[in-house]
Amino acid sequence: MLNIALFGPPGAGKGTQSALLIEKYKLAYISTGDLLRQEIAEGSDLGNKAKDIIDRGQLVSDELIVQLIEKRIIMSSDMNGILFDGFPRTLVQAYILEGLLLKLNTGLACMLSLEVPREELVTRLLERGKSSGRSDDTAEVIEYRLEEYENKTKPVAEFYKFRDKYIPIKGVGLIPEVFQRLTESIDKTLQNVWFNLVLTGAPGSGKGTQGRLLAKKYNLYYISTGSLLRREIKAGSDIGEKVKGFMESGELVSDEIVIQLIEQEIKQNNTARGFIFKGFPRTIVQAYILDGLLRRQDSSVSYCIELNASTLESIKRLSARAKTPSARAYDMNTDVIIHRLEEYQEKTLLVADFYNKQHKFASIDAVGGEDNVFGRLCTKVEEAMRMLR
């Protein structure tokens, strides 16, 4: 998801630019003020609680605000991302947003701050006050609001500067000029966001062949757990000695070993545009592990594609591979092949469901010529990239 926080003092033009950004990037819009007014108008439980607090002249608590935001994010799962307008406004809210997005398996791509000189802000707000009739667009209130902004939101800027997500944008000029500066910064940010693809499918479905082709076309780094393990076996390492028996019998290697190898591979290739994971995750536990590994790199799984081939087709392919130089030890034994297919049905199909519930999953027909299957894959990958970027 493309999640952006639009930052800036009163009068910086956040409302105007928000509308343009929402349209261009197909984002859901979250303004805490709008959310409160909507809930109150609808007479919801949250709205009634907020109204009671506001009527008593008190500020709505962060606890209530976060419930409103979480509800809105969940309702916006079919959008490309979220544009936060006026949130977070305090350091506490910055931590709240970080935790909330992490809980929802996403994160903030950047905070865009509209920078406008104080004199210009005062002029804009006074002009707005002449036509808007807003009680907060008077000289005295304007000065107070600007002072409040400086005092409370400076730590928020520092919070995102420390995380390299704070981008100052010159907010003076014609509306299209400011909008262009914003979109250029967003597009540049998106170029640095990893695209991480999980390629799943039964043994013999063509994951290895197609994964390498995809990696080459989209400049992604290909990680095959099987290849990593075979490399260790060939090198005669301690890990190789431990896993050799598991590999030959078609059993799953322990998560502890696989994690160690994958994490090392990610760290050594962290300048890539993203990763293709083949053969991992194979279980729900491994899906959570991969989330954890990528979170440490401030990233996440972007999409999962299943190569769908029938059991009979998989058996035919694996039996044929057994007669080639690319044969695996487990290709030689029909019982082992059947065991691996049963393992896939029992454990790995749950992984597909895991990503499907996150709206990050597609299944394509893996039967046909290599080029035909690759074409179907590319179509899905590009759709997923557009969703992300």
C-alpha cells in the first residue's frame, strides 16, 4: 500500500493538494476532523462518545482517534493506500500510527511537509477568513494556531527525519506547481520501495524456471531456499551436513536453518529493487517469519502468485526432470514425489489463503509453454506493481 502523511501548518494548502493526490494515486483519505464529524453525524457508538467529549469542551483522546482511523483503514482495503491529512500531529500520535500500520501489515511510505513562510500563511488564512466565516481565521487565533503547530509538531518532523521518511516540499506557488513537486517526490519514493514476490505452487509447477525469468525482467533478486540449501550441501558446511538427509527424503528443513540463510541473502543484496522468494514460505509459521524478516528491513511481502498445475502434471514434470542433469535426489523416487505433493496440499495451500485474506494473492494456470506461462505471470506481476506504486 502507498501510505502518505501530508504535513504542514494551517494555511499550507493540505486540503487542496490532498484532493489532487487522492485522485492521482487512488488513495483513501483520512482526516481526523472529517472522521469525527462523520461518526457524529451517523450517530455511531464512536460518534456518540466523541460528541459527548466535545460537548464538554474536552479534546478527543488518542485512544478514540486510533479506533476511528483503524476502522477507516479496514474499510479502505480495496484502495491503493491511505493519505493522512493532519495526522499525526504529536509525537505520541506518530508512535500510534507506526504501531497501527504495523498491526495492519503495512507502513508509512513518507511524510510530505508543505513548507510555507509564516507571513504567507497569515495572509492566506486572513483571506480565507473573509469568505469562509470560520471562527478560527482571525489574526489572534491564527497566531495561536501557528504557535501550537510549531511547538507540537516539530518533534513529529524529527521522528520521520530520523527514519528518512520526511520530505520537505516548497508550498509556495501555483497549485499545479506545488502538486508537481509532491508527485515527483512520491514517485521517487516509490522507486525505492521493494517489490517482494512470493512464488508458490506444487513441486513441478515451474517455480524455479519462472522465478528466474521474472527476476531478470524486473531486476529483482531471486532467492530459492532449495538452491541455498544445495549450495551448503555442495560446500560441505555444517548446515549442509545437517540438511542433506532432509533434502533427499523430501522433508521440510527446520525453520531455524532456513531463516539464517534467507536473512543472510537479503542483507547481502539489500540494494536490489526487491526479492522473489521461491520455496519459502511453505507454512503459515514461515509466512509470519518472512514478515518478520522483511519488517527488519522496513519492507513487507508485496504479492503472492501461485503456479497452478494438476497433481498428474506435476508428477509428469518431476519424472521427466529426473532424466535430466537438473534432476534432484527426490525426483528419482515416486513415493517421495507423492509425499512432497501431499505436503504441499496439507501445509502450503494454507499460505495461499494467508495472502489471499490480505488481498495479495493470485493463482495462474501453469500448464502450457514456458513463454505462455511467463506472459500470464508478467501480467499479474505488473498489476501488483501498479497496486503498490
